[in-house]
Amino acid sequence: MLLFDDFKSWQQHCKDTQEPLFEPVLNYEIQQKNRTAETIWDGMQRAYTVMKEAVLTGLSEDMTSRSGMVNNSGKKVYNAPITVLSPEFQKLIARALAAKEVNSCMGRIVAAPTAGASGILPSTLVTIQELHNLPDRKILEGLLVAAGIALIIERNASLAGAVGGCQAETGSAAAMAAGAIVYCLGGSTEQVFSAVAITIQCMLGLVCDPVAGLVEVPCIVRNASAAAIAYSSSQMALAGVHAVIPVDECVQAMGEIGESMETRYKETALGGLAATPTGQQIAKKVLIQDIEILPDETVS
Ligand code: SF4
């Protein structure tokens, strides 16, 4: 069973039933998993706790990876002596880097919607909760709205870098975050979907080109920029900025661009940043490291 084919049907359903946006997603989860509402809420709370922990871990523990490409960027931004951002914005960026670094260093994260984009929802939701003193329950409702957004994008485009490029991963995560933020701050359904549309418009065309095939560079910094775009889009939507192109058409555009993207830009590490001289050098170094740590019996 599908939830909704598109955003238009979701909007119409909520208009007809007067249900809040999260309600049909909750009911879908109950049906799909054959569980009670209480169990679903408990699962959402556990997921959000893991997200909060990822942010804290990335900002308090050593975040360096074997490749040398990950090196405590979350902590660096959090403690930066020279700032160009407001304190809240600085925290948002630091948290996005930190949570994603936890994933790159093999720590525990929530892959929402994917591990590659796992810094976006934690950083945006933790920061909006702090800014507006929101209860966890409201954030969990926002997470359900985010899940509904992801299901529709997955149906009509993709959530995977290997299928649709990075627009499908960090772009979708940013769209989920933007919709959740507007929902949590009391925006109308039109404003929630406008935030999704504006975010997609800002992320369209982004290729997937991970250096050495590791989900580190540019993935970590892209989580931070996607979090920033989620924030700017939600601000625009809440202020009444009109997306002009309806959200369903934005998703269609994402699907069309993803389909026409060359294979070298779809997680193959054959194009873009992965194909640069420095990217190639790092790939060689990582390959040598991998051979060195192979047990003797597998080398012979
Ligand atoms: S560059 Fe590719 S692997 Fe990295 S976050 Fe984007 S989609 Fe994921």
C-alpha cells in the first residue's frame, strides 16, 4: 500500500479530513508495521535520541577517519575564533558537520533518508528545538512529516545518490528538514510544501562524486550547506515567499535531472571531485591502506 502518490493528494487528504499533516503518515506506519501508535511514537523518540546523541558525539569525541579526510570539522566550526555567522547559525553548521562525521567515523546515526545525508535532520531539528523551546513531541510530529516527504520523493524521483546524484540524498534530506521545520513552527500546509519546493529548487543538479568512494568528501560539507539551505528555505516559506513551481513539479524535475545524469556522477567515484588529481591521489592512498590491512591469507 502506498501513502500518497504526490504532495497534492496529501494536501487534499488533510483538507478533507482536517487531519494534521503527520496523522496520515502515522496511520501508514501503523498499518505497514502492524504496530500500535504508541510503539511508533516510541520508535520515533528512539530515533530522535540517536540523532541528538550523534550531534553531541561529533562535538565531543575525536572525529578523524583513516583516510585523513575527516578531521573534527564540527568542533572547529563550533569553537571558531573568527565568526561570520550568528551564534545560532554557527551551531547549526557545526552540528551538521558533527553528526555527519559520526557516520564517516562509523558511529551510530539515523540514516534519514540515507547515511550520506545523516547530519541534516539532526542538526536542523536540534537547533530549531533549542531556538523555539519546542517539546520533543512536536519534533517527532515533524519527523513524521519529513518521512511523508521522503516517501513521495522516493516514489517520483529517488533518495539515492547512486540513482539520482547528491540532489537525491542531501537535497531530499534538506527538503525533509525544511518541511519539518515549517510544520513545527506552525506553518500552513502550503507553507510546508513551499519550503520543500524551494529547497529542491536550490539543490537541483547536485552530482554525487565522493572522493575515493568514501562518504566523507564532499559529503560532510554538503550536509552543512544542505542544513543551511533547509533553514533559508523554511524562513522564506514562513515569510510567504512563493515557490512558483509547485512542489510535485519540482520533484519531477529532480527525477528528470537524476535520470539524465551521467553514471560518473552517481556514486561511482569516476567524475567530479573524485576525478580531480588530488581526489585520485587520495583514492590510491586509501587503496594501499586497504591492501596493507588485509590478513595474510587473503593476500596470497
Ligand atoms: S556526494 Fe554522494 S555519497 Fe556523498 S552525500 Fe552526496 S549522494 Fe551521498
